[in-house]
Amino acid sequence: MKKTAIILFLLFFVFEINAQNLYDDALTAASYAYSHSKKAHGANNVFHTQEYADKAIEAFSKVENLAEQCGCKKANETAYKAKVDMESALNEDTYERSRYFAKRAKELGSNLLEQLTFCQANNSSTDINEEMTYVKEKNELVEATQDVVNKQKELEEKRLKLELEQKQLEQQIAEQNKKKLEFEAKRAAELKEQTLIKSKAELALQKLENALQELSLILNQESKFESQADYLRSENDLKNESLDDTKTFYVNRAKELTRIAMQKFTSYTMAEN
């Protein structure tokens, strides 16, 4: 009987030592988790925030498992919450959002140390009411976490949609700018050709008019040839018309000049008869 009591005492003593070791390991892991959370929150860019967030996730996960083995339900729950927040911080693509979840995890890390210390001092599991509260709160946490995941998914879908719309808009603007440049280049080349045609056509019409005037004087010195064909224009007149319009204008002026000449020379023939 005495031997049995000693064995039970030793088993209890070993159990107590093992339990204390679990608490010590949990507190150590919680300290690392809290330290990494502080560094993640204090980082000045998203890359450093997520670097320390990754380390904190590992530490919080370890605390979560150790707290469950110790029977410290509150600490187990807090470690889980902190781990979820740190996972959110790791998955965010902006500094502000990543830092926001890192801050929440840091605050939970401080609470986690207090809860583990309290559990270690009492070294007992929670009662039935606490167990029910724990289950309820854990379920609420799961629901809240799912809401966060759904919200993140919704935000990601919106972000991708906005990126797609932005790319489409940029493509449309680029195409419009390209067409504008092509049109301006084409119009500049066309205007250059119009200017050349204007110069040559007006010179040719001037020569034609001079020749007709000279011929008119040769045929009838008493009659002066007046074409009244207005074919001299400024370059600004060309800006509001196409190349074909410019050609048509000078063709019509040539026809007009010819028509006037035909009428004039016809009158000479009739007079002779």
C-alpha cells in the first residue's frame, strides 16, 4: 500500500513537472510570438511586416497546441485568434491592411502571456460553464474568421475587376492616342501635298490666264480678256478641306477659265463673220 502510494505520488509529481514544462514551453513560444508581432507591427514596409508575421504565425501555432495540451482553453483560443490575424497580415498586399492585422495580433499576444501565466498559477482546467463559453466563443471566432475570409475574397474580386477595367481603359486610351497620332501624321502629309498642289496649280493658272490675255490682245487689240476666275487662296483655306477638295477647286477654276476664254474667242469669230 505504501509502495503504491509512493508510485502514485511519483506519477503525480512527474505529471506536475510535465505540465509545468508544457506551460514553460507555451510561455516561451508566446514570448516569441509577441516579440515577432511587435516587430511586424513596428515595421515600416509591408515586406518586413509580413516577414515577422510569418515567424509569429509559427509561434502562435505552437502556443495553440501547447495550450490545448495544458488545458488552458482561453490561451488556446487567443493563440488561434492571433494566428488568424497574423495569417491575414501575411496575405494582405498593402502596408496599412497588413499592419492593421499585425496590431490586433500583437494585442492578443499580450493577453496570451497573461492567460498562460494565470493558467500556470492555477494549473487547472476551466469548469463546465467556461468550457461552454469557450466553445461558443470559438464558434463565434470561426464564424468571424469566415466572414473575414469572405470579405477578403470579395475585396480581392473587386480589386481584380478594377484592375481589369483599368487595363481596358488604358488600352482604349492608348488606341485612341495611336489613332490620333496616325490621323495627325496623315493630315500633316496631306496638308503638305495640298500646299504643293496649291502653289503649282495657281502658278499654272496664272500662266494660263496670262497666255489667254496675250492671245486675246493678239486676236483683238480692242478687247481685253478678263477671266474673273478667283483662284488665289491662303494656306488657311486648305485646312478645312481634303486633298480631293483642293484638287477639285483648281480643276473647277481651270474649267471656269477655259469657259470664259471659249466665250470670248467665240465672240471674236462671230464678229469676223
